Amino acid sequence: MKIAIVGTGYVGLVTGTCFAEMGTDVYCVDIDQKKIENLKNGIIPIFEPGLDEMVERNYKAGRLHFTTDLSSILNDVNIVFSAVGTPPDEDGSADLKYVLDVARTVGKNLNKYMVIVTKSTVPVGTARLVKKAIQEELDKRGKSDIKFDVASNPEFLKEGAAITDFMQPDRVVVGVESEEAKLLMEKLYKPFTLNNYRIIYTDIPSAEMTKYAANAMLATRISFMNDIANLCEIVGADVNMVRKGIGADARIGSKFLYAGCGYGGSCFPKDVKALIKTAKNLGHDMQILEAVERVNDKQKHILFDKLMKYYNGDIKGKTIAVWGLAFKPKTDDMREAPSLVLIDQIIKAGGKVRAYDPVAMNEAQHHLGDSIIYAKDIYDATLDADAILMVTEWNEFRLPTWEVIKKTMNRPVVFDGRNIYNKQEMEENGFDYFGIGIQ
């Protein structure tokens, strides 16, 4: 089977490479000529553990191809996946420009039956718009009799674990509206069914909604625990103990119950906003999700608020070490990262930032320029620092040599935005320690 993946961003490149790994002949398409040439030369535009080796292996094996011309390979493939970006508009809605551009290109060149699958995260009703755009182009060509189907196959990839998520999925959701489309998608996903992974077939609107609903639920759990954490500090409870207590309830479970300094990334913030906007356009208020968003926006300020309180509202001239810049470990993605809000506040308050991240330093320069000092490692970041702010819980941050760090700092104080350190141990090492939801 031959398929095309349009868009070589995070979703498209991982999807195409993993399908190639399963034996499918895959054409990855992107309008960015430089990106395509880089991919042919083994230069990967994103950081994802294990992806570079997998791309190189499948490219050399002849199962993975890269091109800028969708029209040239369109009639060689059975399925086209649209994995282009859907950036948020100013009002929070998803911008479908690139999705519809792909649809029109397909319509202008389609000469046989094909399934066009939306892989990007898109609002409910997008498949209908895609179908309309393709049909309009076919009508213009006098090819109205050419049959095609649209489908929805939302991605559920976690950055930093995307390959495992794709190859060993909790579930695969496929929205179709014809038996012919379902049979073709079943053929594509047959290797997964052989390993007993769940393939769930639904109608298209339900598949489109499932992706938004899943991310909205996870974001809700995070904001809920952050709200609880802030109350724990007031009443004298320990949110870590509370998390264990409620997570032991089988109806709740322990995942996504960690308090911290807010969520970020390319999915949760964008998808929550888009779902709220979709509902508003239909005259419905998503009151819980609106609260989720407010809590998260407020939580991104919590480390700065604790820092300012500690220094009685004045950090002018002070050096603040920031450990972690990516929105989560195992990625260089800084979209909507709490670190960006935090650093902006520190600089505006007159402080200086020395920051370190194991992977995201180059990406940080695109966002922050020369407004901060880029440290060589966590120890360099703490040189003459007046505080450490732990923002991203990379493994290498978990067991630093505190006695060395204490000697390099002006004042030994740690603000732990992910609760990875033990308060008693930190105090025994001579540090003032402040976590989230811990007195």
C-alpha cells in the first residue's frame, strides 16, 4: 500500500515514519523545499527520541520518500493524510487554511478513488468542508463522477513518547462514512490489529470531537490539581499526599494529577481554546473549560509570585537561575511554555536570567533572543544566582550535587515548579525550599 502524508511537522513526520516502519510505502510531502532536502540528508526538524534513526533507516530502505510536489505522486497512492498545521486565530478558533489548501490540491489532481484523511486536530465539521472543497475542484475540471471519501483519524501522540504512542497505541480512532473507506483504513491498520491494539471506528464528527475532548479532559485534570494545590498551601495540606490519596481511587487513577506551574505545548492550550470557541459559535458556553484555561493562565505566574514574595517585591539586579525551558521533558517545544511567561516577568521586574535546558537552548533563542544568559549546564546556570526556579522536570535535574550548587549561589533558595525535590532534604542541604501545594 502507498500513502501520502502532507505536512512534515511533528504529527506528519512521526506518522509517516512509523507507517513506513510497519512496511507501508510512504511519501511525505511539504512545500518547504529546504526542509525536504534536509530530511533527505537525515536532518530532522524536530526533537523526538528515536525519530532520527527511524527516518534514516526507512529512507535508506526505500519505504520513506520526501517530496514537495503532491500532484506528482497523488495518483500513485491510495490514501492521503492531511497533517498540516491548524494554528489558532486571534479569537482562539482553528485556522483551516492549510487543511483546505490540501483539499483543493487533491481536487485539482484526483483521477481515481482515494480516501483523504484528516490527521490534524480540527474542529467538528472540518471533514464536511474538506469534502466540499475537493468536490468543487472536481466539478471545475468536469470530473464530478470521480469518487472519493473523506475520513478522520486524529492523533494521540505525546511529545517525547510519540513513537511508542504510535507503534503501541492505547487506541486508534477512525471516523468514516462509507464501507469502502473503512475497508481501506482497515487494510492500512492491519499490522496494529494483529498486535491486538484497539481500532475504534466511529462516524466522522465523533472522531473529530474525540481528539478535542481527550485533550480537554487531561487539561482539566491538570488545572484541577493546580487549584487544589493552591488551596493545600492555604490550609496546610500537602498536595503530593492528596494526589496519592485520590489517585488510588480506581475511578480517578493517578495520571495527570501532578501539581505544577501550568501546562503548555502545541496541543492543550490550542485545543482548549478551539473547543471553547467552537461551542461559543454554536451558542453554548463550555464553563468548565473556561475555568480550566483561567486556572492555567494564573498558574504560569505562581513561581514568579513566590519569588517576589520571598524578596519582598524587589528582584532588581538579582540573578535568577531557570532550570528547564521546554514545556515538558524530552522535547524542544516551547510553544505556550510556562518558562516564557516566567522569564518575561523576571526581566520586566528588573531581574537577570541564567537559563539551561538539555535540548531546547536553540529553540529558546528564537523566542528569547539575547534577553537572557544561556548557561552550559545546571551548575553554570546557578553561578552567582539569587534563586533557582525549576520549571521543566528533566531527569538530569533530579539529583544535582547540592553542596556544589550552594557554594556558587548568592543565596541558596529553590522554587520547585514540578515538586521533584523533597522539602526536608533540601532544608538539610541548607536551602530554603518552596514547592507547589506544599507548606
